[in-house]
Amino acid sequence: RVNRYLAGLSSAITTAVNEWHWIEDNPVKKVKRLKEPKERVRFLDENERKKLLTACRESKNKDLYLAVVLALSTGARRMEIWSLKWSDVNLEEGILIFEKTKNDQRRSVPISGHALDLLKKKNKKRFLASPLIFPSSVDPSKPFDFRRPFMMALKSSQIKNLRWHDLRHSCASYMVQSGISLKIVGEILGHRDLSVTQRYAHLSPEHLRESISIIDKK
């Protein structure tokens, strides 16, 4: 948290230096940041994924299963999924368009197979009074909050230490383990910096093995 405060203060002072010319230098840049722990990367193994999807399918909330499948299929962030509108979906081409993202960059992600089939079925029974795919039952203009049914599904499937954001980690992990390059994974997840995607590199040592093999041959 201290590092976040320093980053915010540094940004404000940089504006004072570059735009307002109040001072000549940013003294905050000289302050050493505290060492931060490595970001937690938790993903569902095959058995956990099966149990969670079964629990979501059996949930009283009829949309939870679709929302979780979309999260696992696209790696999209929580509110990117929950806030999806039908206008963001191209069912013919199999494309989801995320307009409101953390990086404020519009992102298109392909969907196919089971996830696309579920969306097509959902479209046939869509709630016409709201543009949202998952409208709130209280206020249809706002997205539904899946936190409670998701926690109930975790409890039912006896899966511990899992957050909704870990569905994003799970998707990334599955892609890397399937041999998809880190660059493509980063594009799908909407990472601005490849260093963020690099946290999943240990799941695919094949590119390292190939490099060592080349060196060995030389």
C-alpha cells in the first residue's frame, strides 16, 4: 500500500514538474520502494474445474454457469464479464467486445464451442427490458452481482482459497499449458506489458527446452 501512495504522489508531482513548472525535479523518484511479494497465481486444476462447473450448473442462479464458462473461456476480468451487453456480442462471428476495460482499451476476444452455444441459447431467452446479458434482478440497468452465488458454488464444490479473479488466472494457465505463446496470451487478456504475462511462463518450459536444445547442437 505504501508503494501505491508513493506512485500516486509521484504522478502528481510529475505533473507539477512537466506541466505547471512549479519545481524542477521530482524528489519522490529518489525514494526507494518497498519490496512487494510476488502476485498470487491460483488456478483451478482439472478436478476442481469439473467440480466447480457442476456446482455452477446446479446453482439456483441460472446465469452463474454461463458467466463462469465465459470467464474461463476468455480470461476476462470480473466486471468485463458481468457488464457485457448484447451489443458487445457477435454471435455469428463468435466475438466478444469488451468496451470498458481496466486499461481503457477496447478488446475483442473470440469465443467458440460450448461458450458460444450457451450464449446463443441465452440470446433466445434474453431479457428485452435491459441491454445487459446479466441484468440485476433489482435494477435491470445495472449488472448482476454474482459474488454470493459464486461463493455458494465454491462451498458446494468444497473448493477453498479461490476468488473470481482466479478464473482469469485459470484461463491464462490453460492457454500457456496448451502451447499458446505468452504474446498471444497477453493480447487475449489485455495486458499492456508482457512482463505481466510472464508470471505464467513457468507453466510452459518447452520454449526454454527448445532454446537449450539449439545451444546444445551448436
